[in-house]
Amino acid sequence: MPILLLPTGKALTVRTAADAFLDSLTNPNTVRNYGIAVGKTAEHLGEARQLSAVADDEVGGALELLWGSSAVNTWNARRGAVLSWTGWCAERGYDGPVVPAWAKRLPPPDSDTPVRSKMAIDRLIARRDVHLREKTLWRMLYETCARSEEILDVNIEELDLAGRRCPVKSKGAQPKVRRPPCADYVLETVFWDAGTARLLPRLLKGRTRGPVFVTHRRPGPGKVLSPRDVCPNTGLARLSYGQARALLDRHTALAGPGTGWDLHEYRHSSLTRLGEQGASELMLMAKSRHKKAENVRRYFKPSAEAIAEVTSLLAPGDSRR
């Protein structure tokens, strides 16, 4: 990607500032998400205007007009992107606006991701029409409390089968060196138990290298993949998130395609199960690798039965059920 050369002075247009900021980002997903917020905000403010002529309230007004009626998470994401943009300009000495204090970040709502019972998960994984690959993936997601992308990215050579654990590159993983590009990140460890331990050797069938979870067909001749994403023994490619999600939906949808379970529900369900069994907040944070307590609290959704059970502790005398 060519590097955008900025003017030598401290004044530049809104469009030039937006392009320079987006070009400074290295993560393609960040570029795509930030590009929506920064691009639309720049259009609204006037791309040919001098950035120094834009008032703070104009930025707040653009955010309000564009995303004021959106979901809270969308508002926070778009606001955060524009905040990063204006902060980036300020750090480099370019005169320009900031996001006004009245355009506040909103508290995120409680997650509406459903929590599945342990019985429902066990029954799904035990079904005869579910392939061993899906059984292993779903059990591993449930027992590790890991994010789907983390588990799908694991390679066989990274597994510690005896210790029932493996390192993963977590969401927001920090690079080990200061300057990009960097392929070496700080990894975190996830742990599984007997269910996954029984299924993994059957799934691998003697394979010792390459992705743990692979497709059932070889990629077409026009598809370019990195060596890490292809099994050297079979030539099969790594199973993608979209493919894994579609497989789960196919086995759980009751009202047509798109109505089934989501892969993220395993993470919610396992953390809720651990919380119901008495795991402390600190232990839940360690298991899920959340850095903030309020984040793990959104994942913990005790069932009505669990609340009724704990309520029985308040019964008088020996009248507890």
C-alpha cells in the first residue's frame, strides 16, 4: 500500500487527514471498520474543507446524525473510530476538532446471546448425524470458553494433548515487537477437559501438522492460501468461521436457515455454567481471559432454575426443598 505524503504545514483537508489516518492502520479488519466511520464522517463534514476549520460540535453533530439512532454498540464503535482519527491528527500536530464531551460513549447493553443448557449441548454433540469434526469443535469451544476464531486458528503442532491445553492468539493480542509488520504475538493458553480429550485423537487420525479443523474438500485452483492454513498430508484447507457457523446453523435451525445457534453461544453457556457451579468472578475472568470484570459479567446469565435453587437458601428452618 503506498504511503500518503502529508503537507509540510500543519493544515490539511478533511479528506487528506482521513486517508492518512486510515493508511496508518495495519490490521485489515480495523481499516474496514474504521473506514466506514471515518469516511462517512468526512463526507458529512465536507471533504475539501480545511480540518482546522471544523468545530468540535460539527463532529458531534455528524456522529449524532449518522448513528444517533443506531444500536448502542454501533454508536460506540463509530464514535471510537472517529475519536481515534481526531486523536491521531492531534498527536501529529495537525490543527483540528475533537469529539465533544456531550457525544458520550454509552454503557453497552447486556448481551442478548442465548445461553444453552448443558443437557442441550450434550444432546446436540451426541447426535448420530453430526460429524466428528463438528462434535470436536463444539465440545472444544464449550470446554475452553474460547472465541471461535481462536480455536479455528489452532494447528496440530500447537496442541498439548497430554496437558489438555494449547496457546491461542487472542482478540487484541499484543505484538512482541514495537514496529509492524509483526507476526509474533503474545499468546494465551486455553484448557479443555475429558470430552475434548476423547474426541481430538479420533479427529486427527495420525495427522501431526496443519490445521486441527479442516474442510472436507480441497480448495479450488484459484484460491491462494498460506502454508499454515493447509494440511500438508491431505491438502485440505482450514475450516473458516463462516463455514463453521453455517454447519452449526444447519444442525440447530428450526425455523429455516439463519435461525439456529451461534458459535458464540458456547462461550456464554460455559461461563454461565461455571458461574452457577460457584466459580468466582476472578476465576471466570481467568478462564475467559477477559481483562475487565464488567465484560465477564455480561456473559454470566444464570438460569431461572439456578436462581430458584439459590433462593432456597433463604427458606426458614428446615423447610428448604
